[in-house]
Amino acid sequence: MSIEINRTAIENRMERPQGEYGEVPVEDQTWERPSETFTEVLGYARDGYLGGAYA
């Protein structure tokens, strides 16, 4: 499976606000979780969860 699991869905969700408000600054942050939780979080992304946009 690609690391870009939900890229298309996220890009589609960004189109409406960008059309309404234009481009906005984006702050790139690294969010680290304990390695034990990786499988759980990956499962959320595979199931289509986009809430954290971490996928």
C-alpha cells in the first residue's frame, strides 16, 4: 500500500476552501506517536479516516 493512502480525498476536500479563500500558508509539523500505536493509526487511515490529515 502506498504511503499516500488518502491523498486524493484530502486534495478534493482542500479545493472548496481554497476556491473560496485562496491559498493560505501551511505549517508543516511533525507529529510523533509511540511506535506501538503505528498499526492502530495506519488502520484508521486504511479505513478512510481523514480527521487528522496525517495520512
